[in-house]
Amino acid sequence: MSLQNKADFPETQLIVAGIGLTTRRMDAALSAFGEAVKMDPQQVQAWTMMIRIHSAQGDTKAALKTANAAIKANPDNIGLYLMKADLSEY
């Protein structure tokens, strides 16, 4: 069974995002990580990667917006607050 047949699972989107990262297609990685968090907002690793990608691309505004959305979906996750604090320093 191909990944396309399982595209409606957040775990599949994480695999697709990983492929995007390894092939340096950050747009594809962001899209797939975004799909993963739409399907399951508790996918903290996907939120984290989106924040890191935006930050690495120099888009602090998008990184902060993503961090705020991640915190709203996962208010008990301390790591997300720490990421946001690191972004706010710049």
C-alpha cells in the first residue's frame, strides 16, 4: 500500500514532511506538517518542526504565529513556551 493511500493519517503526513526535509523542499515539509496538525493538533513534533523551519527561513513572524497556534492547541506543553520565548528574543 502506498503513502498516498494512507494520506489521511497524521503519521503519514509526518513521513511526507520528513521526505520534504531530506530533499530540502521546505514548502512541502511545511505543508505536510500543517496537514498533520490539522488532523491531530496534539502532534507537538510537527508544530515544533514548523516553528523551526519558519525560524530557519528568517520568518520570525510566521514562527511566532505558529508557536501561538501550537500553544493554543497544547497549553500544557512547556517546550512550546520555551521555543516561543527563544523566538521573542530576536
